[in-house]
Amino acid sequence: MSESTTREERFAHGLEVLRGVNSEVGQRVLDSLADVSPELGHQVMAWGFGEIYSRPQLVPRDRQLVTLGMLTALGGCESQLEVHINTALNVGLTPEEITEALLQSAGYCGFPRALNATAVAKKVFAERGLLPLGQQPAQDPATSA
């Protein structure tokens, strides 16, 4: 967006970007903030999605991988993880890729945060009918026949 766009145009653009990756979330975010901090809702849409998320340097799929890693690292962000795991599925990540990213996070964020994030993923996968994943631990090629 150019610097000459209006506040309302930036908001509308951000809402359009969010609806493109998760059509259910945008209005819920705005509604949840309307009586306490409508300005925060505006900034999430105008800046978070209209200015940052819409940048072309990363595709939405990659942005969601980064977001999942950061929310896992932060800890205590389970409600946001739920939104972003759903969004990650919407933009093309598979449940297996999501769980692999959360497994990767264990080495950098610690097992408690990786376990909490994986529990959220399990909830989302169950709600979307994506369980069981059918994953088995990787076998050592030297010991498998």
C-alpha cells in the first residue's frame, strides 16, 4: 500500500488479506475488541495484515510456518496458535508439516512449549476431521529390513 492511502483503505485492505487466508477470523477479532479496544482491532487489520502480512517477500504458507514457530516460542499463546494452525491448513500446510514444525521447535523452545503447541494442533486437527495422522516414528534404515 502506498503512503497516500487512507486509514480506512488500509483497514479494508488488511481485512481483505485476512479473509483471504482465514475467512472466519476477521470479524470475530473485530467483534471481540469492539467494546474494549476497537483501535487494537483496527491496527491488527490495517498494520498487521494490510501492511505486514500482505508483503510479497513471503507467501502466506511460509508466513504461517514462521508464525507457528514464534507463537510456540512465546508460550501462553494457545488461542492465537489455534487461529494460526487453522490458517496454516487454509494456506496449504499439511498436518504432517505442522507437526514437524512443532517437533522442530522442541529443540529451540523446549519440550513444554512444543507439547502445548502440539496439543493445540491436535485439537484443531480433530475439529477438522484430520485425525489420526497415521504417523509412525521414523525407522533407522540400518535396522529396518
